[in-house]
Amino acid sequence: MTDLTSLTLADARTALLEKRFSSMELTGALLSAIEAARPLNAFVTQTPERALAMAAESDARLARGEARSLEGLPLAIKDLFCTKGVRTTAGSRILETFVPPYESTVTQNLWDAGAVLLGKTNMDEFAMGSSNETSYFGPVANPWRADGSNQNLVPGGSSGGSASAVAADLCLAATGTDTGGSIRQPAAVTGTVGLKPTYGRCSRWGIIAFASSLDQAGPMTKTVRDAAILLRHMASIDPLDSTSVDVPVPNYEDIVDAGVKGLRIGIPKEYRVDGAPPEIDALWQKGADWLRAQGAEIVEISLPFTKYALPAYYIVAPAEASSNLARYDGVRYGHRARDVRDIGELYERSRGEGFGQEVRRRILIGTYVLSAGYYDAYYARAQKVRTLIARDFDAAFAHCDALLTPATPGPAFALGEKTQDPVSMYLNDIFTVTVNMAGLPALSVPAGLTMGGLPLGLQVIGKAFDEAMVLRIGRALELAAQFRVKPKAWWLS
């Protein structure tokens, strides 16, 4: 079982085509691993019967020589993607029993390519969180623990279930979504690869909305090559999503090993923050040295409006959330309060009972900044700041091909450590939110360990729709870092 579950997506694809084992055997091994890993709480819904049926169909196609690009490869899907006939909760009580009658475009693309659905992964409620502790279904545990410690750590958020599942070898790869860092931040603290594509590269249709101008789907994988493989099939133009962009989707896997010789890599000086662990700066310097050694030129650049990104993000995102989440009213679908006297009480109690504390907090913030008398002072000003942030990146990319930064301000922290301090929690996204505000692609690559044995990641930021460049540089970092450490499987003891 261990040999099969530890395979990368690329290696499993090759092995299936060579008939070294069947998709049924691979899927069965991963289903067993998921069952044994219940202490991680990485999955909200498991779909073993559907998985085995899809695997059987894939084996039949493989036997006939009709394999599609992802034939028989088992994946985990973040529980924000609507899956037809399979419960989709967004980590919230208000959608605890919701079973969509339709499939998201991204997941449909994956099934059309032959992938197998293992189940739906746990997540922060409505993707609002940086630690996967706001889920109605309980927190997810990081497969990693500090050396000599039995303390459970957060897996990052909001795609913490997907990150945990990939890191613990419970799936070959997973989908995530990234609104302010929700793919890259959990990838960094679980020693996995996470790619946030350009806004518009992947369709948002059928993905439960948090902040519509920021949300973007992306792959969470064991290697950069696997991210390249998965993104190719997740990305597409979609007539059902007016924000998806009609640009060619290259075969990223063909480009990933092109190297970095002759590239100019920018180091933004504003990303050096006070109070960051010295290990973060040391790893960042090491990453620059690795790229320089492979032929890249390292240049310092400036992103002066970076310091305003986090406060602007926490105006824009809650404002959009307050609008998007108005649809959950206890009338059409989702949780409905019982024994109410009138429609007003139905709305109030259904939403009060259905939404958790962090979601309620962000709805209140969003409603406030959009209210009469405050709109211009907060929301309109935050949108102007957003434009300035995008212009910063445009100016920087006139001098370099991509940027290199840390992915997070530190390693995974203990479950419960920051739940009473929302501002401290929000600061975990300090290196990632600028990318969402500008709509750019970015990749987190595992690059080293802390003194306590916990993973840290480096982030590569690219120009719009230049995921190929981001993946090339990420692959160069991956080759240099040689990060092959795996967490000890404490959940099996």
C-alpha cells in the first residue's frame, strides 16, 4: 500500500499506462490510507463506491488502449467545488446537507480527462481562514509535527484538507482555491506544492463563491511537474463564467524543465518584514542563490504599495463575501431554522445558526464597509489601492521575468494558538494577498525545514497568464532544494 500511495501523479500515470498495477488497486490503496488517517480529519465526505466505479471504467479504457490524459488517477477535491450527486458543504453548517445537481467546470474537466474522485476535503468555512480551524466539521491536523513533539499543528487554510491529504499520501493530488493565499499558504506549511493561477485561467463556475474578484482554483500536488499536469486540465475558457479568459492553455509539462538560465528574478525589498523568523530570510537568500547558480540574474525591485495590501484585502474580500453569502437565507436550500414566527426571524436564525463565528465576522465587516456613508471611505479607497498594487507589479515586471519571495511568515503553528486573535491570523497571508489583489499567478514550492523540522516554502510570482514561467522557476528551486522529507505517520499509531 505504501508504495502505491507515495507515488507522484506523473509516476502513477506512467505505471498505469505500463500496466504495472490497475487503477482499482491504486484507488483501493488510497481509500484504505484515507480510512486509516481519520485523525487528520482531512475529508468531509468520502466517495469509495464512486471512486471504485470510476477506477473500474478507467481500467477498461486502459485495457482497450483508450486512455485519456488523467486516466485512472485518484484525486481529492476541495469541498468548495460542486460535485453532482455528492454532498458539497463549503465547510459550513448552512450547507451541511446540500447535494448539487450540477458539476463545477473544473471538476468536470478532470473527470473528462479520466481522473477518479476519492472524496471532498475539509476546509475553512466558505474558505474564510488561514488555519482550517473554522470548519463546521472540525479542524484539520497537519501531518507534520515538530521534532520531539506530540502537539497537533494547523495545515494552513483555507485549503487545509487538500494540503493535508497530499502531504499524508491520501491522494495523488488535490484541487484547492486561493482567495488570499489559500492554496500557497497551506502548501508551504505542509511541504507540498501549491499553484494559484492567474485570475481567469480556471473557470469559477460551480465553485461556491467567497470573493468573486479574487477567488481562483488551482492544483495542490507533490511536485512541480504534477502541478503542471493538473493545471493543464483544470484550466479552460468557460461560457458559463464571464471572468474566464480565452487564452491558449499550453502543455505546461513540456516547459517545466526549460531552466532559468538568462532569466531575471526580482527580489522585492518590501517583503522583508519585522519580526519574521531568521529562518525565513535565510531560506529566501538560499533560494536566490540557487537560482543564481543555475544562470539567473537576481535583481532587487520595489513594490511600495505592498504595505497596504493586507488592509485593502480585508476590506475588498469581506465586502464581496457579504454580497455573495446573502443568498443563504434558509428559504431555497441549506440550513433552515425551526419554529420561527415570521420571515425576518427565519433569515436571522437560519443565518445565525448556519454561519460560524469567522464567517459572521467577515459578513459584518463587509456589510459595514459597503454601507451608506462608509462606502467611499473604505471600499472605494481599497479598490484604488488595489489598482496601485497592480501597477507596482507592472513596473516591477518591466525589469524582471518573475519575483521570488517567502510563502509564509513562519511554519505551521499549534491548533488553537491564534483562534482568539483574528488580526494575528490574518497576518499569515501577508506574502500572498498582493498576488490575488493583482490577479497574478504564484507558486509555493517546499524548500527547507526549520530547526524544529517543520517545512517552509518559497513563492514564485509571475506575470499574468505566464504560469509556464512560474512553473519553470519553481522546478529549478525544487531541483536545488531536493526536498524529499515526508512527515512521520503519527496518525497510524
